[in-house]
Amino acid sequence: MTLDFADPDFLADPYPALAELRAQGPLTWHEPTGRFLAAGHAEANAVLRDRRLGRFWVDREPADVWEPFNTLHRNQMMENEPPAHTRLRGLVAGAFGRGHVERLGPAVAAAAAGLLDAAGPEFDLLADVAEPLAVTVIAELLGVPEADRHRLRPWSAAIVRMYEVSRTESDEEAAIAACREFADYLSHLAALRRAAPQDDLISHLVESPLSGAELVASAILLLNAGHEASVNALGGGLVALMRHPDQWRRLVTDRGLVPVAIEEFLRYDPPLHLFARTAAADVVVGGVTVPAGAEVAALLGAANRDPRVFAEPDMFDVGRDPNPHLGFGAGLHFCLGAPLARLEMRAALAALVDRWPRLTLAAEPVQRPTFVLRAFHEVRLTAFGQVRHSDRSG
């Protein structure tokens, strides 16, 4: 079979087709995109970890048109290999260290609770809770003023649309414009912090040996990746929970399952489905030779449903353990913001469980027509007629 990444039925539920692809063999050639696809867990894991497979940025042409997009990506850690990747990642990794993130726990929990209280008993999980929570946390960490934060999500959405397999000319034009505006904004903010440093990551980056272009690219990557993963994973996870009410009842009965449930969110319907790498030399993956210069893509959603690794892989189980999913990737490019994303998702899910024990879908969720970054546009939930746990206990 050949996957059609633009097929609406595939985008609505890619997992049956991904299972067929996985059953075909460890690695398959996908003619429409000109790359190999790794759909099994072992093969996708190998693609992510093998250092002979890397990210080697090539500027898009024509260069004068694509300059804002090229400059941003050429200087990002995600599009580089060591030694450039090591240097860029090392300069920002401290902000996402486990100890630092854990210290944010009480503030993130309070923010999640406050957003739910303001939202009321019927709300859009994404617009009213997940997005403002994630944007607030990462913007606070970097030092983006509150008055400017409403601009971040639209810029990010336009840029990440470029990562899809299928996109339109208008998508490309919007991404180029967003890269230019976002870079101009971050350059201005960096100049302000250079003149008057504060206790934030932008000030820290200004004082680092990063070039101006690297500073802007690093900050934009953190702002984009810092909220896309948590927002999209939380949305997909809540939809799965609402469609499996027995699993929601398990969480309500046992709040201690919240951290385990978050891992199942990341396995069952991960926010990132495809991560491509290029062979620097001939590489054998699953018995198939990927020749030097060829691309191979790890299909993370397919790997996370591999029956060789996960018992009953299509079953949604908030108590699944062990759960060696690849929802945040693996290897050199493992998601730097994973601890922060987990913290945000745990806080939001715990607040939902605490407040609305009989939460249900208020409408059919509206899905984005995307594959690489799988997400919902709207997830409306209702708790009308319910007594909140917090009210009942108060």
C-alpha cells in the first residue's frame, strides 16, 4: 500500500493504514515523498538514535523569497548535528533541567486551576485552558511580556504548518511572513534585554556566546516547541478519554494515575507523527539499506502502536505500564521541553479530574487536517449540571 498524506479519511484516523504499512515490513519506500518510512517501534527508534542519520539543513529556493524561513531553521538546534547541535542545545538546556521545571510545579498547577475556574462548566479545552496555559508558561520562562503573548500562537501555527507533507502556496507565504515577524519581534526583545537584563531566558541567551541569528532561532524554537507538544497531546488525550468513559472513571477514582495517563496520551495519539532524517552514509535499518543521501522518516504514531512492544496496542489504557513510547522522540533530538510539557499536561488533567468528575464532550471535536503535527482545532467539553469536587469538598 502507499500512504496518501492528504487523504481526509487517513488524516481523521491514520492508525489502520499505519498498521497495514507496518505489517508490510520494517522499512518501506514511499514514492510520493521520495523517502523510506519506518513504521515499527524498533526501526523508528533506530532511525532516531543512529548517528549516521542526521538533520542536514538545505536552504529552500529561491533564497531571496525564503530568506526568513531559511535563516530561522539554519540556526536551530533541531536542524543541526554535532558539534553545532551540542553547542546550541547546551546553551539552553539548563532552563529545562528537571529541578528547574519541578520548581515551576505549584505555579503551573495554580494557573491551570485558575483557567478552568474562569472557563466555566462548558468550554473549549484548547482555547480556554491548554493554549493559554502552555503559552503563559513558556512565555514566562523566556520573558515575553504579557501584552505580546497573543501574537505567539498565530506565528507558531503558521510556521509549523510548513512541516506537513502536504501544504499549499498560501501556507508557505504565511510561514515566511510569520518567520520574518517573529524574528523581528525577538530581535527587538533581545535588544531590550541587552540594555536592561531581567531574570529570564532571553536575558540569559543574550549573555551567552550565541550569534544574533542563533539567539532568535533558539528562542523561536523553544516558544514553538514549548507549547505545540503539550497543547496537542492534551487535546488528543482528552478526546481519547471522553471516548473511553471507563478510563475517565478510573482517573476520577484514582487521581494517582494522572502521570501514567499522560504517558498513554503521548503513546495513543502523539502530537508528532513524523521525524525525518538523512543518511550521511549507507545505513542498514531493519535489514534494509538506506543509501547515503536518502531520507528516512520515523513514524512515531505507528511505532507507538507496534504489537511487538505494546500489548493490545489499539486499546487506550490510562494505567499502561511499561510504556516505552516514542511520543517525544529519542536520541540526540529527544524533545528538550519534555519535562515542561509533562508538567503542564499533568497540571491540566489533575485540575479537570478534581473539578468535573463527570466531564463529557459537548460537541464532536474538530480536527486539523494535518498529519505530521496531529492536533485538534477545538475540543468542547461540558460539565453542566455537575457538582465540582472542589465545591463538594468545600
